[in-house]
Amino acid sequence: MSYFEHHVFICTNQRDGGEQCCNSVGGSAMFAYAKDRIGALKKNGPGHIRINKAGCLGRCEQGPVMVVYPDETWYSFIDQQDIDEIIDQHLLGGKVVERLKI
């Protein structure tokens, strides 16, 4: 059994010189939103869901991105509505959000 039901890594990497990166397209803001939303739902902690910052996940051109373990599911997202859909459907409901999957 995994320590967390789902462990989510959201890229917040910032590159220098104007290179494409997740942070420049909302990675940090969406990390904070996801972490706060999981906390408000009281679904954080052991046996539940952990939202973590990540450095570069190597998919900069598709950013911002996240990966959900143990499902090994990668997502690209734009805004809070996309994060809500991932939380509600995948993390809480067990159904992959195909339209956001990469």
C-alpha cells in the first residue's frame, strides 16, 4: 500500500532568458490552488492526496504540467477549472480526465 493514495507533482520550474517553462505559464499559481483545494477538502495527508512542487519534469513545451502517481498519468492544464476537473474526476473520482491527459 502506498503512503499516499495519490501523489501529485506540479512543475513550478522557472527558466532564465525567456525559455518556455511551466512557471511562466502559471505553474506556481496552479500548484498553490491545488494544494489549497485539497486542504480545504480535508483530503491531504497520509492515506489521501499529497500535492508537491516539482522542478523541471522535462515536458516544458506542454506546460504547465503535472504527473499523478501511482497512476503515472500526465496532465497539461490552463486554469483553476482544469485543476478542479482533475481533482474532482481523477483524484477523488478515480477517472482519468482524457481531455487534459498528455
